[in-house]
Amino acid sequence: MMFVLKKIALFPISLFAAFLALMAKWLMNLSAFVLALPMLYIFGCGLYTLYCREWLQFLILLVAEFGCFLLITAATVIVEAVEWFSGWIAER
């Protein structure tokens, strides 16, 4: 009997966690598409500055490219954490 009451009590939390996981996954996919074009542009500009031997500008663009990569990686980690939490709540 306690098991059923526990499941009923955790259902809204489980539903909300599943909703957060879905929204986080959609947001990560959308942000990856949005960040892909600026990352490609920054990469192209970096190659041009490398060709022109503008080392300071190349370093700035390299840091910007790495920052974009970190944003996508952090979004992936957050999505995985929310999905794990959603699964953990659903098991309880």
C-alpha cells in the first residue's frame, strides 16, 4: 500500500522531470544548430588570420571557438543529467 502511495506522490515530480528532460534535449539540439554557423564562420576567420600571420587575432578567435565548443558540451552534460534524474525519479 505504501508503494502505491509513494508512486502516486512522485508522479507529478516524475512528469515534471520528464518534461524538463524533453525541453532540455530540444533546446540543446536547437542551440547546436544555432551555434554551428557562427562556429564555422569563426573557424574560417581563424584560418584566414593564420594565413595572414595575425597571431593575436588568431588566438582571440581560437578562444571564441573553444568557448562555443564548451557551450555545446555543457548543454550536453546538463541534458544527460536531467535525463538521468528523470529516470531515477521514475524508478522510485
